[in-house]
Amino acid sequence: MDYDLGIINVLRRLIGYFQTEPLQVAFELLVIAFVVTMILRFLRGTRGARVVKGLALVLVVGTVGIQLLAGEDSLSRLRLLYDSFLTLASVMLVVVFAPELRRAFMRLGEASFFTQGGVRRARVVEEIVAAIQYLSRNKIGALVAIERQVGLRGIVEVGTRLDAELSASLLNTIFWPGSALHDLGVVIQGDRVIAAGVQFPLSEREDLPRELGSRHRAAIGLSEEADALILVVSEETGTISVAERGVLRRNLTIDDLRPELNHAFGQLTLSESERSTTTTDTPLAGKG
């Protein structure tokens, strides 16, 4: 009987909210739904996702079992225990989600609210495609991050600052075996190569295939912390991969890569006449 009364009281309260302040309730529900969706998207593919699922289950069971089905004055001890658990869980979440919180604050602090202006995006895309095609054909390992809205200043500072105009020749020179900067990553911002020899953070995920090398793990790791598009060329096989938002897509062709870059730079593909003016097999600058 008490359970029925508890459910009825909750339903009456909800109906009363919608009757008295329908616009405010609808707005609040939309805000809550938006926040929950953004949190789930941010945690997707991370170890924190499993924690969220477990916590959500506990909250649903606790809320339904104690708050809804119980009467006003019943189960007081369980209510006290439940409230204490929520307080303790709030503190524990700060510890458990420390890496995710660090990434979130990094995105807020470094986010660029203005897009790069005056960049010849289509030409930049073709220069990158030319370099990746050359590196892939010759099985030269490469790791390239294309900065978008989230700044990469934190990792650029520990690399070698270049701030040079982007070209396929420059990328090929950097990644040529024997170069002092070929082992680590390159960061591209707009139409410029900002830095080379940059150490990308390695992914800590345990579900990655064992055959992935350090370049691929570094690409995934950076894509988990920023919205950059990371390109990888395997030194062993010459295969091309793209990492974005913690997802690695492998065995891409040049035809697959060009739309990815166009989407990253927000530019349509060059026409065939324009594309023919860009060399696809750019000779290695400084070779020999």
C-alpha cells in the first residue's frame, strides 16, 4: 500500500510541474538531456564509460527502490545510507575520472573559437596527400596531427618549433629515415607546420590490437585528448591509418584519405585541373 502511495505521489508531483511551469520543465529536461549526451560522447571508448554504466545502474535502482517505492517516513536508515553513498561516490568519481577531467579542462582552456582565416585549404590538402602517398609508397613511417578547434600547444612546446609553410617536400624531409625528427610526430596548424619531433601521448586503452605499434597508439592517444585528425603511415607495411576521437581506421587508400582531409579542413575537393598542378610524387628535399 505504501509503495502504491509513493508512486502516486511522485506522478502527481510530476504532473503538477508540467501543469504549472511547462516551458521551464521542458527547458530543464532539454538541458539535462544535452549534458548527459555530451558526457556520454566524451567518455565513449574510455575506461570511464564502464564506471558511468555501473553508477547509472546504482542510481536507478537506488532512486526507484528508495525514493519512489518508499513512503515519506519509511526506510529512513536506507535513505541515510543511500545519501552517504552518493556523497562518497562523488568524491571517488573525481579520482576515477581524473584523466578524463584533465582532457575536458584542456579542451576548454585551449579551444579556439575562431577558425583559421585565409588558409588555402584545398592546396594544403593536396600537399598532405602528396606527402602521405610518397611516404606510404616507400614504406617510410610517419605521424601527422592536423590541429582543429582544440589547440595542441601543450604538446607542441616539448617538440622542435618550426612554424614553416606546409609542403609535401617538407613533410617528406622530416620523416626521411636518418632525420633527427623522423621518429616522432608533426603538428600542422592551418597551412603551416608548427612543430616536429613532438611526442604524442600514448593511449592507455587495453582493448587495442596487440599488433599496433607506438605510432598508432600515439595517434589514438592524442585523438582521445583533442579533436585533431591524426594520420599514420606504417613503417613496416606502408599502410595508411587515420585516428579521430579515439577511433582508428586502418588500411585507407589515397582516395579514402582525400575526403577525410577535406572534411577536416572544411573544404571541397579540388577540381581535376587544379589537382594536376600539384605533384603527387614530390621529390625528397635535401635527399642525398
